[in-house]
Amino acid sequence: MTEGRQAKRQMLRNAEYYDMTEVFDRLYSDSLKGKTFTNLMEVIESENNILMAYRSIKKNSGSYTPGTDGKTIADIANMDTATFITVVRNKLRNYHPKPVKRVEIPKQNGKMRPLGIPTIMDRVVQQSILQVMEPVCEPKFHERSNGFRPNRSCETAIAQCHRMMQLSNLSFVVDVDIKGFFDNVNHGKLLKQIWTMGIRDKNLICVISKMLKAPIQMPDGSSVNPVKGTPQGGILSPLLSNIVLNELDQWITSQWEAFPTRRKYPGTLNKNGVEKHGSKYRAQRTSRLKEMYIVRYADDFKIFCANYQDAQRVKIATVNWLKERLSLEISEEKTRIVNLRKKATEFLGFRLRLVRKGRRYAVESHMCDKAIENAVQTLQSAIKKIATPKNEVDEQRAIEKYNAKVIGIHNYFCIATHICKDCDKIAWRVNGSMRHRVRQRLKRQGKQNGYVYERYGKSKQLRYIAGRAVAPIGYAQTRKPLGKKRSVNKFTPEGRVEIHRSLEAVDMQKLIWLACNPIQGRSTEYNDNRVSLYAAQKGKCAISGLELDVHEVHCHHADPQLMEKRDRYSNLVIIHPYVHRLIHLKDETLIREYLEILKLDSKQIKKLNLYREKAGNKKI
């Protein structure tokens, strides 16, 4: 599973932990019915929503990057839970964002991409708003908008492209490139679009307006007050970008798919429950209407057409519409019309074209040249770290990072029809670097276990370093890209069943009770990890294996000597109260009494003794 999918599923679990699913379901249902919302700030300021926001951002690597105030997620983790909630509420009620730190990161083409890093408290505020706005906006978004949305990804976007090209026989595509989209969003237009979405809470719109106008601290120390744009790096920016471009999606749809006709054409449902409009479209093709369909991922989008004349008119109309309606400039050199039967188009790192297969045309897809070059450079950099490890532990980490990068490339690009050929090109260069740098340590035999071996064990390209399997980049397997199932929906009970089933072993009522009843006086980090551990351990004691009632959940610090990292997830464990006493007891009579009650076996006693030693007590 990719990191993106893991994050999306974790967000779903977070909502369940903090008993927010019913609230989000209601917002989604009301939005679907066309209702407006005037009191969303009450939901945003709720205790469970704020705690959920903390949980959602704490494992994000960006949360450890300090903003202009120099604080990170660690500063929040040490705060008392009640104090943390009070601070966030006060900030929301009298919102004044702190300056956003501007940093620049290199792009693949050698240019620099500007990123805005808000302060950690502003990130919590943005996440709290995002969680509530998302279920309101989701029903209003277009079906073929795939970026930064739940249960959608690059794969669903590519699957939609395949359908347009191969099944709908649309061989012309309009490529439109927006110049610096995130930096050129019109603030006034965006706020009006939020209002049109049904979000009529003036306090919330005021907070968002102040957020957009937050001063930017440049690398040279100077300060800039933005008059347009949403900062890349802001948690709320992806949702706001979808709100802006949703108007484009609906406009394109209104020109063909949703064009009103005098005659009513009854739609039929296919096996997936999707309405078919074949009879309507056949009738429209006899008119002067231009057949067009949009597929969008964030600010990257394609408009598919049936012929060159239609594509030419669509291109001119779209460029003018973006300029006049959204005040967005277009890159003339990158905006073009492509005949997919003669040339390829690039989208999300893939190169797509149509090739003749008998009497029909089929999609042929590759990794684009930039993606191949980037993969080579990434893996060669990882090999350098394997070649010069400081010690055995450092070597193990370097191998694990290399394997993770290989698996990441395979997971993302496996939907390309010719991924095997592309990975062969990468392997020819990467394997040469591997042999050059670690020839003496590279072996054909090693430990035949672990995930890497399970996945790549059949490959003759599999090699080992220090007994550990090294994932072969040349061993790739293609699969068909899958679109989103209509039944999958994180904001309905039926849709959530389709997403994950891993929480069935945990009593959700107990889990919700723990999340909603934090231990007073303990840190925010401690209370949040208490919930995580209960879910991870399936509600059982880590030593005895006994099922725990909510009042029996004791959270023990594995290493009491740790101070700064005392309440970290790795330093905590959920145990039974009797087991907790056994860890700290020194009286042998009481120890025997509790051992008699618990009836621990030899493995459980061995585990118990590990914790007793760390607590400074003798083994039993």
C-alpha cells in the first residue's frame, strides 16, 4: 500500500476514534441535499475535531519543520490536553495568522518551487477547518476531479484517461498549462465560490480570508503581504484549489455531458450502478455541439475530444474562459492539441498514446522521460548511502530506504502498460552503479524471509547485501489501472465498509470512550497515543493478552528514564492494571499473589521481566 493510501485510511480511522463519523456523515448528507451551512465554526471548535486534527498532522514529517515562531509538533505534544484545546479555540475565535515561512525546493527541471510553511498552531487550525469543509464540498465536486480527494488518486485519473482514449474513441486531447496556479488564485473569487458551495458561515469565511492574506516571510528576511494565491504547503490549499477549479469542471460538463435537451433521454444503469447516457450522446453527435470530457488532477487537466476541429475550438474557449472567469494566465508554449494516434501526451508522470491493434486502437503507456531520469537519480543517491555505511545499523537503514524507493516506483508506475521496458532502462543504469559501488558485498544468497523476499523472491535479479534482500528495480509487473468504485465513500456507513475492515476486532464504543475521555493532567501526545495503542493491540494487554475494559486500560512508560521522548508512541504500552502492578512491585508476597491471579506462561513472564528491569526491579 502506498503512503498516500495509508494516510487516507488513517484519516478515516481518526474520525472513528474521535466519534466524528456521524457528524461528517450528516454534513455530507445535508450538502448532497443542497442545504446551506451557517454554523460550521461550532463543529470546527469542538473538542473531538481539534484532537482529531492534532492526530492527523502529528505523523506528518512537515509537522517537525518549524515555522516563523520556531515551534514544532513537539511543543504541542507536551501541552496538557485541556490547555491545548483552549489555545486552539481562542485562536479560532480571534484569528490572526502568524507569518508564513517561504522556502524553495528544487524541481525536476532545475527550477525552484516556492513553499509556504505555516506555524504549527496555524497548521492545527487549518486541519480543523479542512476536516469539516471536506464533507461539505465533496458532493459538489466533479466525478473526474481526482487530486487531493478521499478515495481518489493518480491511478483513478489515469484509469479515466484510458476509458476516454480506448472505450470512447476520443483520440484528440487538449493540454492546458496554467502559469503558477497556486500563486495566482483570486482571493475575492475564491471566497465567492466557497459561498456558492453552501458554506455561509461568515466567521469561517472571515478566518479563511485572513489565512489567505497572512504575510509571507521571505528567505532574505523581508515580509510580503499577498494579494492573491494560496500558499503551496498549506494544509487547506489543496481543498481551496479544488473549489476554484470545480467551476471549470462544471463548465466543461455543461457543454456536452450535462447539456439540457428538449427531449428527455432515460438513462440506464450498468452493473456498477453508473447511469449510461448512450442514447442522449448519440443524438447530440448529430448536432453542432462539441463532444468533450475533462479529467483533472489538481491544476493538471486534459480535455478529450473526438476530432481536431472540436479540439481547436475547445482550446480557444477554455483559455479565454480561464482568463476571463478565473483570472488565470495560460502558458502558450505548453498549451497544445495532441493527436494521440500520432503523438503521446504526458500526464502525472505517464506518457500516453494510442497504437493500432488490429481494427481498433489501444492505449500504450510508459513512464515519461523525466520520471525515468528522476528514478535513476533517486536510486543512485540511495546506493551511495549503502556503499559507505557508518555501521551495521546504518547499512540496514540504507538498504531499507533503497527498497522503499524501488517499491514506491513499482507501486506508482505499475499501471503503465510498458512498465517492464521502462524499468529495464532504469535497471541498466542503476544496477551498473550498484555493481560498481558494492560489488564485493553483493551476493546471490541471503535471508529468504521478509516483505521484499515475498514480493521479489521469484525474480532471478534478486540480490542480497549482508544477508538482506535488495529489491530489483528491473522486476516490475504491470496491472490495469482501476477507477473509483461508486460504492466507496468515507462519508457513508456503507461506503466505509468497502474501504477497510481492519477495525472489526476492536470494540469501537470502547475506543470512542477512550478518545473522548482523556486523562486529565496528561500531555496531548500521551492521550492520543493511548487511543492508538488500544487500537493497535486490539484492546488487549500487551503482556497477558487479556481483553481490557475502558477502566482497565493502563498506559505504561516502557523506559521511565526517557524525558523528552517520554510520551512517544514507541515508549508506551497498554497493559492490565494487575500487570502494571507486577512491573513495579518489590514485595515478593504480593508478586506471588498477582502471578497466581494472572497465570502467566513462560513467554509472558519473560516479557514482564523486560519491563521490570527497565523499571529498576529484579526479575521474577
